[in-house]
Amino acid sequence: MTKAQARRGRPPSLEPAELDRRAIAVLDRLGFAAPMEHIAAELGVSGRTLQRYYPTKASIVWGAIDSSFQELHRNLERADPGLPLMPALAEAIVRTIADGSGDPETDRARLRLIATTPELHSNNSGPFREWRRQISEFVAARTGATTDDLLTQSTAAAAQAAIMTALTWWATAEREISPADAVRRAVTALGSRPDPDSTALPTRSTH
């Protein structure tokens, strides 16, 4: 039996979290355009075996995030009614991220892939639609509007954009804060008026 044959066949004896970590690392290194068979070879399994775990490449990236939507729904339902809209939304999302956070490097690689792959972060992707739907329902319930109201839709769109921007900002460089804290800052800022002095870019000293 050749080494290549030995690497294929039965799936590796790995816990799901370990397989997820390895698959994300391979996809991050090879790029999202890499064929599934190349990813399978790097993992030491057959293409058919890989597709039993992950039907598509997108499911490698979104798998752990897809499973968090039920938790997000629960956290939105438990949001403090005494908080203003945006801080309440931020806390529910932050709680979801914190509860589902695994290996920071895997989280960072996953978010890098989403940020740099148009088909993953498109508003037409399934996870983004579900994300927007849950935020819209929360905003509508808090404001007494309908989910198709302009205010509801624009608020949900702004919140979703702020969340994605915060996560991308965290994932694309070494940051001293957690992704959850980055999201809290970004979403909460939507509900407050920025201080011009705090948002001004620093000027270069002439001395």
C-alpha cells in the first residue's frame, strides 16, 4: 500500500472539533478556490469521506456558525428589556459569540475566509439571510414595527454590517481585544452619537 493510499479510505479518528480545526486551517492555507479533493488529500481522507462531513466548501466555513443561530435566537429572547435597542442587540450577539468561541486561531481563520470570499459574505448567502432575519425580528419586536418596515430593515442592515466589519477587523490583524468585545463596541456605537474628538484621525506632529 502506498503512502497516498494509506492516507485515504476510512476517516481519521478525530473529534468533530478537531476535524473542524484542521479543515479550516487547510482551507485558509490553500484558499477558498481549492478543489474539495485537494482539501481531502491534505486531511488524509477521500473526497467522498470529506463530503460526508462537509457537503460543500461553504459548509466547512459556516458549519460552526450555522449551529449558533439557535443560541442567538435564545439570547435575543432573553435580552434585557431595560437596555436601549442597540446595546441590547449587542449584548445578545456578544453572548452568542462568547458561548460558541473555540480556538481563537480557528475563529480568526474562519472569519478571514468569510471576509475575503465574496460568495460567503454575500447578502444572498443562507447564513447572512438567517442572521438578518433574526436581527430584523428583534428590532421589530422592540420598536413595535413590522419586519418589512423601513426602519426595521435599515437598522438590521446597519447592525449586520457593523458586526461583520468588527469581526473582519479582529480577524485580519492581531488585536488585543476579543471578537466579542469588538462586536460590542461596533454595534453599541450605532446607537450613540460619536464624539468628534474621539473619532478624528491623529495628525502627524511637525516637531
